[in-house]
Amino acid sequence: MDTTPEPPQSRSQPSARPPEAEPEPEPQSESAENSGPCEEPEHPDRPGHPPRPAYDPPPAHAPRAPWADGIRFAFGTLTVLPVRGTRWDREAAHAGMLCAPLAGLTVGLCAAAVGGVLLFLGGGALLAAVATAAIPAVLTRGLHLDGLADTADGLGSGKPAEDALRIMKRSDIGPFGVITLLFVLLGQVAALAQLYGQSWAHGAVGAAVAGVAARCALTLAARVGVPAARPEGLGAAVAGAVPWRSAGVVAAAVVVGCAVVAIPFGPYATVRHAFAALAALAAAELLLHHCRRRLGGVTGDVFGALAETAATMALVVLTFG
């Protein structure tokens, strides 16, 4: 009992503690200073040890999956064709968005085939144009048109980004969406009717060019540096998945392909078809820039709006001359 200090003595006379008890905390503090894990709590602002971010930033771009997985991703995401996808990760999104123009070409050729059948049966250019404009909506379950209407409602509301995104998630369509859908579909039908009035070949090539340019706009919108406006949905799944160089190569190939397919129509038509693809991509880029400024990034609805904008612009330019 004599060797154990009593509580009153330890409070009133702290200097009377045995000297052996003082050095005991010091080795612990030295070991804590020499240990790596304890350095950051005691010296949070020490240079060379920046605070760890709350999340791991994504890489500049994801590695590309096999082309077969990319094609399945493109057709499974952008069409309702019975293509079974096996992967839905970032690698598949990388390859899938590069293959998006192939899905657009398939949709355009299907639309041209239906228009050709109606022309063969004597339906007339206007009826063929209506059917050609309707087939892409059927093969996408109307998702692109729905995205166009939702984007028009969100941008037309004039509200901040959070409120505009909330409006875009609603299931109903507002007045801005209805008006936008009306004029876009009227423009597509009018342009296709004029092309079919020249010949079925002109209408078929126009439908194919519109489909390819529309999906190429999605490839460009999925490039590195374009953020997603929401942490979920299609926009978040593919945003930033395509490197700049790859997106540029695909866009150049689409423009050249649109020019080559019009060679049988003459040199002026070749230039016009290349210009139509360029104008389509430029119009989509303008809308993309506006959506990034107003909404903070892209969503699935924005992708649909970009596709319909590019398709309409391509068809309208093809009617010039």
C-alpha cells in the first residue's frame, strides 16, 4: 500500500510521481511519430502527403473490350433488335459507343427498306417518308424521341440544372416537348418525301446517312471530357468512355462514308452528302455544348436529343440543291 500513490496525492502533487512513470509515454509518442500511418493525423498539412480523395477518380479512358462485345453493347443499348449483350461495363461501353454508327446504319437501312416496299406498292413518296421516319422510332421504342421531348422540357423551363433534371425525369411531356417533337418529325417527313420524290435510291441513302450521323453524334458525346449530369443512367454508363482520337477517327470515317455512298449520284451529290454529315455532327455538338452549360453534363435523354437533332439536320441539308 505504501508503493501505490493515492488519488488525492496524485492530483495535488503531480511532481511527486516517481520518475519512472514519466518516460513511459515518451517511447510511445516517438514510435507514433516514426510510424507511417500516424503521420497524417498529426501533420495533415505536411507537404508530400496530400489528403486521399474520397473516391478513386476514373481513368482517362477505359480499355476497349473485344469488338464483338462492343457491337452487342451498341445494338443492345441503341436498338430493340434481338442482340443479346454479354457485358455492360465500361470496357464494353468504350467499344460499344465506337460501334454506334453501325447500329445507326442498320436502323437506316431497315427504314429505307420499308419505304422502298411502299413505293413499289404504289404508296407514294409521302407515305414512304412517313414510314421511313417511323421505323427508327419503332426500332428504338421511341427512346430517342422521348429523350428529345424531355430535353426540350428541361431546357425550355429556364430553371437551374437540378430542377431541369428533375423535370426531365418526369414521365409526362410538357408543351416544349410536344412542340419540339412536332416540328422535328414534320421536318424529317418533309425532307424524306422530297428525297423519295427524286427516286427511291435518294430516299434510301438519305435514311442511311441520317441514321449513321445520328449515332455518330452519340460517339462524339461519349468522348473523354464530357461529364455525366447524373450518377446513374445511360449517360453515366457511357460518359467519357471514348478517347478523343478514337471519336475523331469514327467521325471522319462516317463523313467519308457518307460521301462515298453518294458517288453514283454525281460529284455535287458527293459533296452535299459529306456536308450533310458534317452539319449533323455540328448541330449535335452545339446542342451538347448547351446541355453541358445548362445541365452540367449528359444524360440518356440528352443522348436521344442529340441523335434526333443530328438525323434531322442531315435530312434537311440533303434537300438543298
